[in-house]
Amino acid sequence: MKVVVAVDSFKGSLDAKGVCAAVAAGVRRVFADAEIVEIPLADGGEGTAEQLAYATGGFLVDEEVSGPLGTPVQAKYGVLGDGKTAVIEMAQASGLMLVPEAARNPLITTSRGTGELILKALERGYRKFIIGLGGSATNDGGAGMLTALGLRFLDGEGRELAAGGGALGRLARIEKAGWDERLAEASFVVAGDVQNPLIGPQGASAVFGPQKGATPQMVQELDAALDRLGEAVLHRTGVEIRHLPGGGAAGGMGAALAAFMQAEVRAGIEVMMEAAELERRLGGADLMITGEGRLDAQTLSGKVIAGVSRAAAKQGVPAVALCGGLALSGAELAQLGVAAAFPIVPGPCLLSEAMAKTADWTADAAERVLRLWQAASAQSSQ
């Protein structure tokens, strides 16, 4: 019996690695000698570096870098099992969770720490990069990151701009004289899960700015500042970033990476599955168990379960999903490519109880799935 466990986190209660371990424990209650392949996944946001490092037999590197408010923070980046690819997760260095709620202000928060992580990985010899863009605290168009790598953002009098998205409203030109030459040897893939452009009603400022502390007036100011950045980038590079799909990801970081690193922007789950070699590891599997905290309409729009279910279908491997909450019909599950879905919660309970017992209940649910599988297999062999 070979079971592939490819899951997202149950956010707020159990990370993807923990979900994998719980499912594996439930499987072994029924098939003690089962071959279990654990592949914790994410979609480019929080957890991407750790999950990819774990799934590929890699490791994590700890560094001190500038946080979103300029103060030092401890951040990690991952190295894949190939020993060549660094995974930089923006949330580690420039994430919203690093800023106290009362201090959240995208006019001043900076992505510089993300650039410093890239710089430290370059110093260790890495030249292949995966950049996860979810969970940022910034709206600076990636200017902080680019400054750490050697660009200069200047106002009309030749003075360097202060950190943050608000200062970009005074941007006059971009100088590249200090650009780190090692970047010419590097390749970048962006793992993101949004298609929003840099500016406009669906842009970075309007859609994601309020989540980062922006008032309606700030949103207008930030959108105008990113428009000015786009104009300066066009003049400097010849690349039009203002309406690039995905350019608005992480406060405009997607646009910066596309313009200056020639990054390939891809759906986060596709990058994760490719790096973890999911399709190869599905070979010969009898069953795939996937899951996330809640199965709902968002699940149908390209998140983790949709991606891994498509991969399993190509291999002819049936997929079963475990979840905390289920809000999809049978027809929608079929559209998703999942044979069945099972909530792990055994009955009515307080949210606090469900959060505390997620690991135990996930193992119990996995055991029930495998006992059902065992019974069906015995019946079909008669």
C-alpha cells in the first residue's frame, strides 16, 4: 500500500508538516507497513520555504535582516534538496505578522529585508531562486528589496528616498550603478497566488493596502506612488509593469522581480509541486490524501487541493481530502477532482477545542478513510 500525503496547513492550528505527520499516523493504524510519502505544501505564502525544504530533503538557513519597520528580525530561507536552489519567503523578512497591528502603515514599511535575504543567499553561492510572495506588510513596489541589491531611488534633487511606499510619490529616477553583478548569473521564479496588477481598482494598493493598515486616503496616495514607480521603471528598463498580471502581488514585489530580475511569475502551487516532484512521487501510489483547513469556493480557484488533485488524476491515483470545514457539494468536489472529502471534526464543538485537537482528529479521520479503503478493496477482490 502506497499513500501520498500532499496537504496544505490547517491555518491557525496545524502547519502542513504537522498535518502530514497526523495523516501518516492514521494510515499506519490500518496499514502498519504502508509506504507513506509526505509532501507538505503551500501556495507561495507563509510556510513556503519550510515546506519546500522539508519536502525535498533540504534545510533552512537563519539570518538577521531588516524587518518591515527597519528594525532587525530573524528570518529563514530554505535550500532545496538539490543543494542549488534557495527559497526566499517574503513573509519571513517583510511579513505582516512582524508588525504589531497598531504600527501597520504601508506608507513606511519596507521590503528591504527580502532583498537582504537574497543577498545573503547570493553570498553563499546560490544562483537559483524561488520567491514566495504571500503575507507581506509592504506596499513599496519592491523598492526596498531592490535598494538592498544596489539600486538607488532618487528624488528630483538627487537625494535618496526614504523607505516605504509613500516616498515613491517623489521618485524622479532610478540609478543602477550599484546593482549586484551576481544577479546576472541568477534565475528567479516567483511563486504567487494573485493576478492583480500593480495599480488601479484591482491593484496592490486598493485590494491589499487596507489589510496592511492603509486608510482610503493612503490607498490613493500609494496607488499614485506606484504609478510613478511604474513610469520610472519604464524609463529605466523599457518594461511596463503597471498592468502586468501578478505585478501587484506582495505590494508590487511581483512587478519589481519581473522588471529587474526577469523573473518568471507562476502560480504558487505549480512551483511547489514541481520543486517537490509531486508527479514523480505519485508513481505507483494507491491513494493520495490531500487537505486544507476549509474546502470552499476559493479551493476551486487554483489553490493547493485543486493543483494536487489534477496531478493525481493524470497518474490515475484517486484523491481524498480531509478538512476542518466543508462547504462544497458533491458536484463541486467532482469538479475539483476529489473522490470524497471528510471533515475531521467529529461533532459540534467550540473552535478552541477544534484547534487544540486538530492533530488527533486528523489522524482519526485518516484512519477512517483507510478502513473504508480496506473494506472496499476486500469487497472488490472477492
